[in-house]
Amino acid sequence: MTKSPPEISHAAAGHESIGLPSADIDCDRPRGASTKERLLAAAGPIFAQRGFDDVTVRELSSQAKVNVAAVGYHFGDKLGLYRAVIDHIRGRKDQRFPTPDNTEPDPRKRLTQNVSHLLCRMASSGEMGWETQLLLREIQRPTPVFEHIVGVVFRPQFDHLIETLRELSQSELQAHQLEQIALSIVGQCTYYTTGTSMIRMLIAPKHLETKFNRNSIVVHIVATTLASIQSGTIQDYEQLITDFLVPVSESCQSAPLQYTC
């Protein structure tokens, strides 16, 4: 079993380099755990490894060492158990990394708090290994639970980002531009926490420790975001870059971004 990276707190975040999420599947069921707890502990890693559709209730019950009827009794059905696993992950993260209340009057500090919170929550999934795998699988192949995940996990954080960015831009940016910037922030946090294997290959070790620790990444994301918003030149650059675009090749036209299910 791979060794889990050390716990990360907001105070110590700057002293930890980004860790590689473990690929190990570990059910880690505590002694004396209830039937419900055993099912939750066993189901998460299995769902992450194989996906919701390819796992049977019998397999989940066998792994948890409980009666096959226990899934229906405690969760209603397999989907109910899957939803409970997602909620269990969210509850654990909420307890460890409470969402900023957004009462900070300085929007620059508020943006820093939001980015730090987002990065820490994403990076903490790597400590369990399967949590990142499960959430990425859900994004790539949504189940009926996905709308619930977006509503209770991603939407509040996204709305906080949009509101802060709107205040920073002083209404100079259009709604779709604020949304694009917010998604760029989320995308950077996602890559820095899930692309660690590639980052380790691309970046010199001496820089990984000093320039790619969590505080350094937060500073980079916030600084570049502030520079792009407050310079007041996003519209000018968008027009300039649009002029740079070459006609889309036939092969690229056949592979557009897909936003429909």
C-alpha cells in the first residue's frame, strides 16, 4: 500500500508539495463498524475502480461482509448507496475544509480564500486515492446522482467565485466572461491536483518543492486572475486573438467540445 501524504491544513499548506493521488483500493473497515458503515467503506473504492453500472449489489455486500439485503434495508437500492457514498465524501470534506463564508470585505482576499479552499478540497481527495477517481469518473460518465453533486458541491463554490469576480471586475466583464474565468480557476485547481504524475515529469525537482507547493499555486492562480481582470484588456485581447485564429481544420471540426449528454 502506498503511503498517504501528510494532512494539509490552511496554515501549513505552503510547506507541502502537491502529492500524487494513490491508486490503491483500500476498504479500511474499522473493527466494530455497523453494517451501514461497512457498506459505505467498501462501496466507495469499488465504485471508483469499476464504475456504478458495472458493480452489483451482491458484490458490494460480499466485499462489506454483510447480508445482500442490507443494501436495500439501509439505502433503498444501489443508487441510494452510491448517493450516500458521495454525501459521505462531501461531509468529510466540509468538516475538514469548511466553505469560506464570503464575509471578507476585500474581494482580492476573498478570491484567495476561495481558491485556497478549492485547491485544498481537491488535493485532499488524493489522500484517499479512490475519492478523486470516483469524482472524475462521475464527471466523465454521469449517473443520476450527478445533478445532485453539482447542486450541493460545485454550484455553491462556482457561485461564490462568480460573485467575487464580478466585484473585482467592477461590472466591466460580461456574464459569460466571468463564467469562463471561474471555470479557468476550477480547471487549474483540477489539473494541479490530478495531473501530478505529469507535473513531476515536466518540472525540475528543486522547483517542485519551492514553486509548486500549494501556497505557491494559490498565489499563481489568484495573481494571474487579478492581472487579467483588473488590467481591463480582456476584451481587447479576445478580439486580437480571434484575428489570430486560423480556419478550423476538417479534423478539428469533427471533434468539437460536447456540452450535451
